[in-house]
Amino acid sequence: MLFISFTVVYLIRRGFVSFDVSSDTFIRTWLPVRLPWTILLVNTVVLFLSSGSIDLARRAITREAALAPVKSIPGVSLGDESNVPWLGLTALLGVIFLAGQLFAWRQLSASGFHLLGGTSSSFVYILTAMHGIHLAGGVLALAFANIAAMLDRPVESRRIVVVITAWYWHFMTGLWICILVLFTFAAQ
């Protein structure tokens, strides 16, 4: 709901016109923001990779939970399993994405667009910051899932955390795409 509200206000404010008393005309006060598209697209690729890695983590923990009863049978071997740290990789990619966002902000600032520099640039900072804060929450959930794995918590409780975090992470990826589409079509 927060992002829907921001999007609606962004679109309304973008189309807002003011009456200039001195010229007796209506003027647009919205300044287009030149976004650092290269870093934003690199960040998007990083976020897609992290979405893929968390899905692999979800599949691995689901498989582990399904095979847990079989592992308890004496003499049954399931073979050597490769334990790729998908959750750790996802958390690392999430941190890389957040660092990339800070780099994008630095590029915006260097090109003259600041948080308090006007409504248009403020919205870019606010939308990306809110997404970043929510993504940082996902990184914390991943850290919790990693700690639960290291403490050897029951597989079913770990699976629940990973599945919920995966859904959240996929939502954050989709939300990022929506924000980029909004910037693409509404920033002109």
C-alpha cells in the first residue's frame, strides 16, 4: 500500500501545474531527472540473480525437508549432496544491490539531483530508499535463516523461514521492476 500511495502521488504531482501570477499562465514545475540507467540496470540484474539464488535455496530446503524422514532410516544413503550456500549468496547479492543503490544516489547527486533539490528528484530518492529499506529487511531475514541453519534448527522450521523470505524477496524484485517502469514512463 505504501508503494501504491507513493506511485499515485508521484503521478499526480508530476502532472501538477502551477499558476504563475507574473506571466498570467499555468506552468509545469516538474523537472525531469536524468537517472543513472547503467547502474540501475546492473542493480536489476543483481536483483534477478538474487531472486534465482533464493529460489534455489527454497528448492534445496524443501528437498531436505522431504527427505528428512528417509535419512533417519538406518543403512539408507541418499548419496553425496552438494551444499551450495544459496541463502548466503542471496544475502550477498542483496548487499551488493544496496551498495549499487548508494552508488546510483551518488551519481544522481553528482549530476545535480539531490533529495531536497525538488519534487521530482525527491520522489526518485524516496521510492528507491523505501525499496532499499524493505530489501534490507529481507537481508535480515536471510541472516536469520542462515543463523538457524548454523544452529542446526529443525529442517521444517528453517524451511518455513526460507519459503516466506523467498516470497518476500520475489515481491521485492517485482516491486523494483514496477519502480523502474514508473521511472521510465513517468520521468519524461
